[in-house]
Amino acid sequence: MILILFLLSYFIGSFPSAYFLSKVISHKNILTLGDKNVGARNVYHSVGKKIGLLTFLFDFTKGAFIWWIGFHFKLTDSLLFFALFFAWIGHCYPIWLHGKGGKGVAVIIGFTTPQYILSSILSVFFFFGLKKWIKNFDLLYTITVLFFLLTLVLSAVSFLRLTMVSVMFLLPLSKNLLTKQKRE
């Protein structure tokens, strides 16, 4: 049963929505545009804002669906965390594109939003409030994640959940660092 959950999570995460939507709607190959990343942010900047937002919604839905599976089947926190981890792995390293995927930010946001709706809404306002002053996306993302985690601490979220959420949001940064090291 657990193996099926993890495989299902991987395959849900591995659907390359950025590649698919860019090809079908704009007839462009996202693998050759911008930073060549198969993610919503690259689609937004390289293909167009509407397709980028649509890609974000598709990827967000992957994470939300993993959360729904966990909620519906009353999975433990640790099983749910590993299900998300496999969805993130699928998004970042999809078999359909020979391991060339996105960073998984939207997938993780989709997973955490249904659980922590108020913290998520506050973080969206925080992100867009700072966006005009902070142009570096990685820095803005990191500061917003810290704000999100602070709202969870203030909401008295358990230490285990706080740790799991922290690790989830560090995953895209780790992929970013690995990608930058390969380029140098």
C-alpha cells in the first residue's frame, strides 16, 4: 500500500505541465527557453504570464491533490510528508522528460495551502508586498518562507509538522543550488 502511494505521488508530480502547456498553447519548447527549467516561473517569464499562471495552477493542484489523498485516507504526518517528497521528486526529475523538471515550488505551495490557509494567504501578501523592493527571486522566496514558518510558530503548529514544512520548503532551494553548481 505504501509503495503504491509513493509511486502514485511520483507519477502525479511527474506530469510536466510546464512543458505540456507551453507546447500545446504556444507551440514553444520550454526546455529551450529562459533558464531551460520546466517550471511555472520560467514559463511565466519565457512564454507568457497567462500560461505561466496556468502552469502554476496545474503544479499547485499536484501538491493539493497529494494533500487531499492524505486527508481522505487519514495518513500519518510522516507518510504524507514522504508522499509529497515523491511528488516533488517526480516534478523535479520526471521520467517523461529524462529527468529535466522544475524546482517544485508550486507543488509544495499547493500541498501546504489547504493545511495552513491563513498562513498561506498572509505569505502571498507578504511576497507581493516585498516583490517591488527585492528583485532576487531566491532571496524573496527565502524571506517569504521564513515569514510563513513564523506564522506557523505563532499558530502553535507542532514541532514535527513545523520541521516537515521547513524541509519541504528547503527542497526547491537545494535543487537550485545543485543546478547552479552544475553550471559553474
